[in-house]
Amino acid sequence: MARTVIAGNWKMNKTIGEAVAFASNLREVLADRHDLPEIIISPPFTALHAVSAVISGSAISLAAQNIHEADKGAFTGEISGGMLREAGCNLVIIGHSERRVLFGEKNERINKKLFAALGAGLNPIFCIGETLREREENRMKEVIGEQLKEGLNNLNDNDIERILIAYEPVWAIGTGKTATPAQAQEMHLFIRNWIAGRYGKELSEETVILYGGSVTPQNIALLMSQPDINGALVGGASLDVGSFVRIAEYKSNQGV
């Protein structure tokens, strides 16, 4: 049975001071809240080290938003897995739709980044998702299957055990549009069955599959009612402590 995870992706938001204030507030609010899912936050690179110090010793985990596939070298503006580990991260987001669409990252490079993260001791949050056109053409399963096949190429069972998968339909990222619970469940089940077909049923059942795409306190409970949705990768709603905590409290949010 997969564990439940709520992850916040802050994207290019919050200064170091703002990030520290948020993390301090979140730690205080979550103190002794053993009833909540696993919590992950993903600040921008500049705030990682400072936020790591704030959440040290708590149940909050720290993720970076990107990684370069090389350990070091002449890659201006990039960051390595070793640097992220030293900054306090234990996870990293890889293949986010904005990296794919805005920065042209392809499945082959994303596969290299997954290997780099795993080699550096970081657990990847591997993002996949189809565009609106691909969905309208009823090609979403074909696209997702290709992203899984090429992204996870040559990874073994031990690697897969460390990977969280985030299904984030590109047409729902930052648009206010959300896949219906039924649409999200259909794709999460497809992903789980794909993992089962290549790595076995037991491993597929333990794989955390998150939904990402305009997640809010208002829609999280319905999404989480689906059997193959194990949590959420939250964008805009993760920038406010109150809304982020309400999402984590989804079990009591049916009436929100």
C-alpha cells in the first residue's frame, strides 16, 4: 500500500526571508500533527539551505525543483545532485511540465537526471503529463506510456522503489482547470498498471502516484477519494501556509 504525500512546489516564488518565515510557520502548525500525510516543500535554490535549517528534526522533507545530470562542470546556472544534498535536500522534482514545455527537456535527458538524482542519494519526484491537444486527440495514454518507458529506461526495482511519480496534465498546470476525479483516476490507474507490467504488482502498489494540476483545498478531498491517487503535487495553493495545511487536512475537507 502506497503512503500518502502532499508536496508543495513553490516554483520561482519567495525570497530567502519569505521562505524561512513560511517554513517556520509550517513547522509550528504541523507540530505533533501525526494525523497528516507526509509533507514535502520545494523552495527555489536560493532558499534551500536556510529552509533546511528551519525544518531540521521535523517531519517536513525538502525537495529541489531541478537538477543537472552531471556531477560538476562548465554548466553555468545549473546545479548538481551533490550540491542539493549538501544544501539539505532529500528529494528533487524532475521532468516538471514547465521544464518540458518552457525549457525543452526531453525524455532522454529526464532519464539522465533521474540517474543523477538517484546516484546522489536523492529521491526523485518524476513528473509526467499530456498536453490539451494530446488529450483532445485521445493520445494521453500513448504519451504517458512513452514518458514512462523513456524516462524510466534502464532503472531497476531498487530505483523504482525510491521514485515518486506525479501525474500532472499540462492543460491543468496553473490554469485553474483540474482533471475530474474520474479523469485523474483513469490515468493514475494506467500508470500503476504500467509499473505493474514491468516491475511487478507488489512494487506498483507501493509506488506513490501524486496528482498535480490546480489542486486546492476545495478539490483535494474528491481527488483523494480515488483509489489510485496517493497525494498531490501542489503549485499555487502551496504558497500560503493556511491553504497548504488545509490541503494536507483533506480528510476533514469534504464540506469546504
